[in-house]
Amino acid sequence: MDQIKIGAFLKTLRKEKNLTQEQAAEQLGVSNRTVSRWETGTNMPDIGLLLEIAELYGVSIPELILIDGERKSEKMNEEAKEVASRMSDYAESEKTTILKNIKTESMLGVCALVVLMLLELLGIRSSSQLTEMVFLYCQVFVYVSVVMVFFHASGLLYKFKRGDRESSLPKPFLFLIALAAAAAVAFGIWFLLSLIGA
């Protein structure tokens, strides 16, 4: 599957409908940056959006999938067997992305769990405010990792993404925001526990 050619075809279809990237993005419920990524071949649309894209651009899903930069309506019967293969490839790439995210979140959760165990075994869990904060942060991070793995594995995260669509912020920035949020939650828990204990 040539993502660059698919992107060029999507761009051609959008222009045939006299739509800007912003207009197409609004109708599909994604950011204009997402549409741009599809059209440059950087990313592929989610498989769940194929029907919406096909309807928006007035093409069939097989025509959308069997893309090599030109319309294929005359050859559609010959290439019908290819449709299943290409859709399978597409679904496989989606599955690979989900598994990669699950592995990353699992490894981060395990690392946080190891830090928790080391702090407990070495008896330095409550030796200073810093170690207390690290302990609470890792504890929250383990919970967050378990929840995120569940959301990815069950497909709920995809449903949430479809609800508010994709953010236009870069992934590393989103990751830092998530870490900061987890740190804030850990600090809040620590602060409440210190008030209760005092």
C-alpha cells in the first residue's frame, strides 16, 4: 500500500469536490492537520473513517482502497480480490499501532512498578518529600498505565478519539501533558494524605 499515492488520490478527490482541507476536516470530524497528514502520506485514515471519506468524496470504498493515483472504475471487477487483501493490510497496520501503544504503556507501567518496589524494599519510601512524591507519582502512573492498556485493548480509546476526534497537538507534547497531569494527581494525593496525617 503506497501511502504517498493514497494521499495524492485523497487530495485529488477533495479538490474535485472543491473543498478546502478545513472544510473536509470539519465534515469528517477531524482536524485539518489530520487531513493534511493523510494527503501527504504521513498517516492513513482510521479504518472506521473510510465509509465517511468515501461518502464525502463520492467514491466507493473499493475505489478508495484500490488507489494508485487514478480512478479504477473499469478495472473494479478484476481487482475485487485485491480489495479484501488491501483491507486486511490496512486493518493489520491499525492492529500493529494498537499493539505498539499497548507494549509502550505496559513497559512504562512495569518501570514505575519497579521503582515502587525498590523504594519500598530499600525502606526509603518516606525518607524525604522527594521520595514520597516519586512513590506517589509512580503509584499513579501504574494505575494510569493499567487503565490506558485496558482502553487500547478494548477499543474504548478509539471510541473516545472518534468522539472528540484527533488533537492537532504533536504526540510528544500530548505525552508531556499526560505526565504533568499524572504528576499533579500524585501531588494532590500526597497533599491530601499529608493534611489527613498531620
